[in-house]
Amino acid sequence: MPTLYLAEGIPYFLVTSISITLFAQLGVPNSELALFTSLIAFPWVVKPLWSPFVDVLRTKRWWVLTMQIMMAVTVALLAWLAPQGYLTIALILFTITAFCSATHDIAADGYYMIALNDTQQSAYVGLRSTFYRIANIFCQSLLLMLVGWLQKRTDVSASWTYALLLCSGLLALIALWHTWAMPKVEVKVENLKFKEIWQEVGHVFADFFRKPGIVLALCFMLIYRLPEALLLKLCNPFFLATQEQGGLGITVDTIGEITGIGVVLMLLGGIGGGIWASKTGLKKALIPMALCLTLPCIVYVYFAQFQPSAFWLLSLCVGLEQLGYGLGYTACMLYMIHVADGNHKTAHFSICTAFMFLGLMLPGMVAGYIQEAVGYLGFFWIVMACCIPSIAVTYLIYRKL
């Protein structure tokens, strides 16, 4: 179970986070960087469309192993080609990795439910989430620290080659381990025709869109994380940009250290948010959590205005912003669980997460163009202005709960 969820987390964070820093260091303009790194995450948006086929074609174990091998190969190819400047090929490989990772998510979660009984599922759920979070810390902190350390001894291209080869090797070792360690829990595959599968998919989607208040719910999923959607694409390029360019001019390894502190506090915020909501109920916690998610974005306005360089100050501000994000994200997850409740709850929750990803992808596509037009300081003020629709839609949901 630990290695299964490491293999689920590493490629996800490579595609959605590490690719941004890689392209920024390769000199890709912010407009193209934000657009392309948003588009390569599209497989997670459309994942619900092919999840029924993963359920009925082959076994979950076969899908898990096949996707892990494919991800090891594509990341190895990325290691050789992306740092050499083959950006178009790199984008194609990142997209294939994203598709494999999204498929692996479907199969791994399905395998978890098949291979373990109810008691075991409850026992392992903490371990499952812990190792997914370890994958987050590994990619967004330790890997960047390694890249920065290597850049002081080699060059930008070689540092990224070695770092991505490390990720590929880890995925290959996990796949090799799983061929022996994963129990062969064979599941009878239904002999369904593609037409019948699509009919079932249509039925699930129709039930979802017939839910009471679904239009407002979808607006919430698309808008709630709007400030974060803009920040995600440009916070690391902002850290890397020189002070003359309006950035902070800090090194990749320092970004890794700061991000590591932020990720730990984000995880603590998620745990605290769960406890908070369980004590007060989602309705009472909803608006305060939305404020926790949005208002701490002001730290980036401060960064762009005063361009501080002290490590402790940067870490404190990013840590507080990430702590607020962890608290606020809890409200989003709990609300999606609330919307998905009823018939087909697993499939409906998957559709909710797809809309949430779409809410991150669409603003991210234009974030770079906005920043290039108004500069970093103006961009972060626009991020703060985007807190208004986020809080407004949360208030409308609060009234309906």
C-alpha cells in the first residue's frame, strides 16, 4: 500500500508542479509556460469518461502495473529530452505521463477496494494518505533541493536529467516490486459491449446533472479555488525571476526548502480542517475556511512590493499561506462529498473532482498572459481581486446548505 500511493503521487506532482519549475528554468515565457502546463493536466479533467473501461477491461492489477511501467519509460525519456530543449516532445511526454497517471489513479483506488476487506480498508486509509503526502514532499521539496544542489556542481540541463532519472528509477523499482508483492486478486470481468458501457456512463452523468442545486454546486467547484489556480502557475517562476524582473531571485534549492515547510503546514492545515469541520459541521466552517484559503494570498503582494530575501521571512509567509490553503481545501473536499452522496457516489465524486480540476486548468491557462501584461505586482493584486468571487460563491452555498 505505501508504494502503490507513492506511485500515484510522484507522477501527479511531476506533471502539475515540477514541470512549471523545469520550463521556467529552461527560459519558457510565463504566458506559454502557464498555458502548456495547464493543458498537460487535462487528462485529470476527463478521467471520469474512461474510468468505466478500466473497471471492465482487464484487472485492476494489470492496469496498475502497466501504467507504472509506462510512466517509468516516459519520465526517463523526459529526463533525456526535456533539459536539452526539445520542448514540444517534452509536452507530449508530460501529457502521456498525465494520462497514465490518471488511469493509474482509477485502477489503484479500485484495487484498494477489491484487495482489502472493509476492516483492512479502514486500517490502511491513514497509511494510504500519508504516503501520497510523502510523494508531495518528495517532489515539491526534496527533488527541487536536489536539483538546486546539482546546479551548483553541474549545469541546469544535467541537474534536471539526473533528477528526472531518479524519479523514473523509483517508478521502475516500484513496478518491479509490485509484480511480486501485489496479490493477484482476480476479478470476474463483465462481458459488456462498448455500447452498454457508454449507456451506463450516460446514465451516471444524467443522474449527476439532475441533482438539486447542481448548477450552483458546479459554480462553486469551478470558482472556489480561483485565486489558487492563478498562483499555482506562477509562484515558482516568481521566486526564480530576478529582482529586476520583479521576482525574488532565489535559487531552486531554496525554493525546495521553503516549499517543504509550506507543504508540511498545508498537510497540518488539512488535518486541522477535518477536525474543525467534524466539531462544528460543514456549514459553520464553510465561510471561515474560504477566508483561510483566499486572504493569505496577500503575502505574494507583499513579496512583489518589497522583495524580501530573508529565508525565515519567506518561509513564515509561505507557511502561513499554505496553512490557510490546507484549511480551505478541506471545505472543498467535504462539499464535494456532500454533493456526490446518493446513488453512484463514487462516480459522482469523480465527476466533482473533474470539475474542480477544470476550475484550476482554465484560469491557469491565462495566468501567464495576465502576468506579462501587468507585471508580478499587478498580477498578485488581480489574484486578490479574484478572492471576491470565490467568497461570494461560498456564501451562496452557505445559504443553501
